Amino acid sequence: MKEYKIYRILLGEETAHSSDDNISDFQSARELLEIQPEPGIVLLDGLKGKKTSDRLKVFWELVELRESVEFCCAPIYLSRTMQQIDILVDGITGNIEERLPEAISILEKSVRISRDKLQDNHNLRMLAFMYVRGEEYSLSPVCSPFSQWIYSYPHMALLLDSSTKASKILRPEDLSGLERLRSFRFDTEMIMALRAVSFLEDHGYIAQDALVDRVRKCPKCNTGHLNYVDICPNCGSIDFNKKLMIHCFTCGHVAPDSDFRKNMSFVCPKCNTVLRHLGSDYDHPLESHECNNCGSKFIEPDVKADCLFCKTRSVPSDLTVVNIYSYKLSEKGSAAVRTGTMQMEVQLFDGRNNLKFNYFCSIVEWMREYRKRYSDEIFTMIGIKFSNLYEVETSVGEELYNKIMDEIIFRIRSMVRTTDITTSSAPDTFWILLPRTIFDNSKILAERIEQLNNMLEMKSENKIEITAKCFQIPTDESDMSAEKYLELFAEQL
């Protein structure tokens, strides 16, 4: 078995390990990296981690190590347990010799990976990090209760390229108080890690392992800090009290028991019957509530979810339900690490099944050339402009906005033929290519599309407005590209 070096970074005086000929000591990660070290095991020693400043110091050493090519996948250990840091390392040990078998296993797999391939590819770094830890390794989400995103993958956040680390610009010595603590949680990187994990899953490099949790998020801002409140069904006030109700058997009157109290007795305020015996004169129906704002009485209050971040009030059924998974490396991910290449499939269509814009322009160019040779092969295009998109998204939230747009695109696509091609050149600009369609016929379709303005119902003060217009690209002009023509047409919408 090959012997690997052990690098100890001494961050304080209270070491847990004694000096050893097999251990090389350094004062910082930067000092270690300056010698261009061989692959090895890293031990962070010398601090007990009881102070926030100690944990910050260790954290920034980890950042330095993980964003380097030499130690992005290396086994890293702490000499003592540290709150918030334990989850970022491979283990806690007071005797590094005990962890050598697992550490050497990681390093032996790391030898197969080309460092040059990891230099500017944080996605490949993430896959390599999982690969060297073996088939049983599972990338687990970590709950961050003080973060508005609730769950993320901190191991992945550390592996982001240094150019993408917003908090890397500010070192601990530049921060103070709450700002320092917020930087320590590195929320920006947590969000980017979520996106990176989603990207790797979408492209088949990692696969879902186990369902860890299910959380509900605000449909507008997509954050997870929600306060569930009971409100009056009549006026929406939270100011109401639970009341003990009395049901008079004589006249059927139901009201709070306070309305019946009179001179130490219960007297029905409607029929003036003295209610002496529970069960024969009166009973207590279901507990009820009385609103102190509007005076209405009700059995059950309505439940709403208030977002503590953007203050949006939502019906619980409208909340975004998100499943939180742990992940394992897929066979495709393993192959990517071994070869150092991530094979990205050519994506001809976007998320709404529209042809990518550059391919759409290429087809238009081909049809223009085709019509030059065969004059009867006519084609037209319809440009569609959506107005007030930003205002509607701000008003109703991202999830509902996406549902509205999906419904609009679905209705438009249901109007066209299977041979017609659709694309989008901007979030508010949509195009339809109509082969073998004369201009007058395409105008009829454009008018039908604009009629959608009268069919859309939205829970918003603003409304998406649809404008549709027909265009033809001249076949006798070839100096201007199809993309340029579409830019000019878009200005007329």
C-alpha cells in the first residue's frame, strides 16, 4: 500500500496530535498550497472551536483547500468537533492513524482523476468528490434553519469555483458582528449549490437516493419560513377568541355562555327560559369562536400561511411542495469522472418544448433558400409579444406565473399544426413558423391568438396582454440573416 503524506494545519496552540515524523506542519492552507504538495491527508488541528472566531478561521481554511485542485477531493479531518463545521469534513479524530484506511481509499481513487480537468469545472469537481468516496457515499442535504432556503448541500457549496464565491470577496477580518455570522453561513453559495445539484440531476450525473424531507415554500419568493395563522372566515382578522357555546332546547338559540349568564344562573336571552339542567334544558354544542373585529361566530377558523420573508399570505394548498433528496453518483457521473469529460446532450428544445432559438433561425434560413429554388414553397411567421410579464410575476409569484405562462403557451400551441415550429427569442417574445401558409391565412391565426386576451383570468391587478402580428422574410435578399430580421420584426410588435 502506497504511503501518503499527512499535512497538519496548525491554527492554534491546543493541539490534539503530537508531532510526528509522518506529519508535516503548516500554519495555513495557503502556506501548504504554495509548496505545490503531492496528494495527501489534511488535518486541521490546534483549535477547540468553542468561539465563533475559531470556527470562522477553520471554515476559511476549508474554503481555501476545497477550491484548490490539489485538495478539492482530498480527505480532510478535524482534531476536535466544531459546531457547524463537522458536516463539512470527512470526520473528527484525535488519532489520525485510525482514519488512514478510509483516507487512503479516497486518495487511491483520486489518483485516477486528471487535475487539469478539474481546474475550471466545479460540476466535475462535485462528481469527483462523490466518486472518490466510493459507491456507498450519499450526498445528503443539511438543514439550515436560519437560512431562508431551509435545505442545501454545503459540501457542494465549498467546491464552487472561486470566481463564483460572493463571500470569498470578504474575509472574516473585513466583517463584524451579524455580518460575520451571515458570511459564515454563506447563503449565496448554498443557493448556487442547490442549482448545481439540480443541474447534475437533470442531466443524469447523480440519481435520487432517499427522500429526506418534504417542505413547503412560499409560491411567490420560494422561501421556506412560513407562519401558519388562524383567521376569521368573515373578515380575515386574527383577533378572535374561543367561546363556550350554549344551546337552548326551548327555542334553539345558540350563543356564547356569557350571553346566558344572569344573576348566577343561565337565562336564554331570546326566550327568557331559565336553564337549570345540562342535558334537559340545554347543552354545549361544538366549541365556537367569536371575532372581536366583526362579531361573527364560527366553528373553525380559516388557516393561512404568511411568508416571513416577503409577507405574502397564501392558502396552504397554494404552497410549493418540495421533496428533499439525498443523491448517489450515477454510472454516467462515474464515467464523467473517469474520462474527465461531461457529455452534454444537444438540447433542441427548451423547458416549454419550444425549439432553441438558434436552431429555429437556421431552419428559417434553410426555408428561405428552399423558396428561392421552389417559389411555391411559401412560408410565413407570427410574432407574439407578451406585455406586463414582470408586473404579473411580481404580483402572483414565480410558481403561479410559470403555470400561467405554461397555460398560455399550451393554448397557443393547440391552435397550430404539428408541422408548425415554435420558439422564443426572449421571455416576452414568441415566434411561430408556418410552412406552406399564405399571409392571409396566418393573419387569421394571429387574430385567434389575440382573442386569448379575453379568455385569461388572473388573480392579479395586472394582466398579461398578448399582441400577435404576421411577417414574411423576403427571399430576394440574402445579405441580412434570419436572426436580424427577427430582431427588426420584434421591434414592430
